[in-house]
Amino acid sequence: MITLVIADNEEKAKEIIAAMLKEGRLNLDISKEENIVRIIKKDNGSGRESLKDSLIELEDSLFYQKQGVLYKSILEVIEKPLFEHILKRTEGNQLKAAKILGINRNTMRSKIKKLGINVGIYKISYE
């Protein structure tokens, strides 16, 4: 698993990683090459260039370790957080999320299942 942490500064990134470790959401076994944590400094400048630079930096870090599965490895890093963010934004509404992403709702549901995303946590309860 590759975990990508984007923060304003290194101290904030360390806080995020510590919280993830404490909550059990992050398991670091540095003896395995696939367990990588990348810290990318958040740039408040042009978002598109910053994202491009971050992706290039991610690709550079994975190039030798993930040859033959590089595309899949990068998608694994990006896809789940993207889907989770869109589901949060749509309060768990998969049809709205699929429309925002420009994919079919069945594809959305298939990806949610494949990525192991619990949609229920994004739904708002009105009780």
C-alpha cells in the first residue's frame, strides 16, 4: 500500500501520520517495499502545476519498484481518496458522485466495492 500525505508543512504531515498510526488506519512495515509513505508539501500556488509536480514526484519514487504495474500503482494512490472525497461532497449519493466523475453509476458502484469504501459513513442522518 502506498500512502500519500499532502500537508502545508512537514510538522503537519507528521501529525497526520501519527494520528493515522494511532487510529490504526496506517500500518508501517518498512521491511516491505510496497509500504511507502510519501510526504508532498502542499503548494498554495497554481494548483494544476503543483498537482503535476506531485504526480511526477510520485512516479519518480515508484518507477524502479513498480515497473510493469506503475499505472495501476499510481491509480491505487489517487483513486480511493478521490472517490471518498466526491462521496463526502455528495453525502454518499452514488448517482451524483458518478455524474461528477463522468462515469456510469454501475462503474461507480463496482469501484466502490473494489476499493472497499463504506458509503454509509458519508450519508447524513437527519434524526
